Amino acid sequence: MGLWGLAWAQLLPNLGSQRVGISALTFLRIDPSPRAAGLAGAGIALLGDPYSAYWNAGSLTRLPGPTAAFSHTFWIAGLDYSYVTFSVPWRASHRIGLQAQFLSSGPIERRTEYQATGTGEYFTASYWAAGPVYAYEFSDRFSAGGSFKLVREQLDYFQATTWLVDIGFLYQTDVRDFRFGVIVQNFGPNSRLQVRKKAREKAPSLTIGSYPAPTLFAIGAALRLWQKGPHRIEGAFQLNHPNDNAENLRLGVEYSYAGLLFLRAGEKLGLQEQYVPTGGIGIARAWGRSRIRIDYAAEWLGRLGLQHRIGLVWQKEVSSSSR
């Protein structure tokens, strides 16, 4: 089990294992942010990151100007997952934006109990979620936000459509830039797979149960651990309470040099795999009146192997006099 596993077992018992596998739409749990993924998924209290539209919309108010991000994840079993978001400041204390995420299987050969090697026919599985994001800055220390997502799942003859909401807030102090956040993610009605109308001639008209979305309640924090000149080290942690698994803890550390080079490492505790390390790197540079950052993250998923994420962040620089 190892030292970390023993420490975690003493801190919190492994409750919730009886809930494994009860939710649908699990693609919504794939972390789109290479930065947060490099920090083991501790993304609730991160600042200066447009991927906050996914993790905690309340953090978006800390972005000075228009910003956009795109990422691609080379997921397990040849699946491809992509995410895109864009947000802009609106009036004095508001921020509005959009986000969308997509998961596609590509063609899958159909198999039956009598043709285990394949029938020569192919089908696809595709999932997407998209919707608006809003954040409001109540003060220079407290902000909150949320998002609405229309979610669509399609698997061969079957499809399901539902809606979900995310809610989060962020509180920031002036003590080592300490921030504290809380989120509720993917809250909404159950998802129900049904046969598509155009396919009812090929498949019987039936419904495959009704299952909840992967709702997550999480708390997290981040702070500046050390800084000297252009060097800075920031730490982050996050405690997750999912509705379909046991509680787990995420720990991450990010080193940055002059805001140009970023090195990240993290670990997940409380998961079935006792040692789940993550790592990442980021490179940023000015581009005219904008700033571009390229991020990469690697995540070890045990028997499922090493997963890779790449991302591109664009931020428009805004002078203090225009804010």
C-alpha cells in the first residue's frame, strides 16, 4: 500500500465504494485543463486560468481581459476528448463566456455472441456538453459563478439528452495569496438512454434505465508556498466527494519562473490505484498585446497506462488604467 496509502487510510476511511458505477455521462469527469491535470486535478482555487470555466466559474472574475483556451486529451482505448472555452469581462464586476466539451470513439466494429471477431458493420459513440458560463465579483476577495450545460449522449441506436448546472465560489486572502473554493459540479436530472426515432426500424423501442450524472462536491485551496525574485512555488489541494465513488484527495505543486516557465507535479490519494502520480509543463510568452501559453500534462492511470493532454491558452493583456 505504501506510506501515502497508509496515511490516507488513517485520515479518512474508504467509504463510498458501494456507489461505484451508478452514474452515467462519466465523460464529464475528464479534466480538460492540462494545468490542473498536472497538479493531480486540484483545480478549484487556481487563478489566471480560463479552464476555471470547468473547475470553478467563480475564479473567472480574476482574469483581467478576454481569454480563450483549447485542449485535447488522448484518452484511454483510443478515445479523443476536446474542450474549448471563451470568456470576456462584462460591465464592472461580471464575466460571461461559453464552454463546450466533446468525446468521440471513432468507428467501432459491431460484434455479437455469434460473430465475436466482428460483423463488418460499424457504429460510433459520441458525447458532448455545451453552454454559457457566468461569474460575478462581489468584492476584491469574494466571487461566485456557475454554468449551464446541455448534455447529449449517443451510442449506436441509443441517445439521451439532459441538462446540468455547476456552481462554485472563491474566497481570496492577502496572506500568501491563500484562496479557498467550493464547487458543486454536474447537478441535474437523471440521464435516460432511448432508441432514436430514425433507428426504431432497426432496433426495438425501449429505454435503458435512468441514471444520475457524475455529481461532484469538492472543496479546495491554493497558496504561495515560496517566492524569491522570478521564482515562485505554489501548492494546491482538493478534497472530492463524488456521488459514484469514494472520497479522494488531490495534491499538487507548481513551480514558475518569471511567468514564462511552469513545472507541475501532483498525486491523487484515496483511489483504487494507490500511487497515481501526475506531471506537467507550461511555456508562456507575450504575443503583441496578448499572452500565449502552451501546456502539457501526463497522468498515470495504472493498468490503463499513461494519458497525455495538450492545451493552448490565449489571454489579452489589459492595462491597469483600463480595468
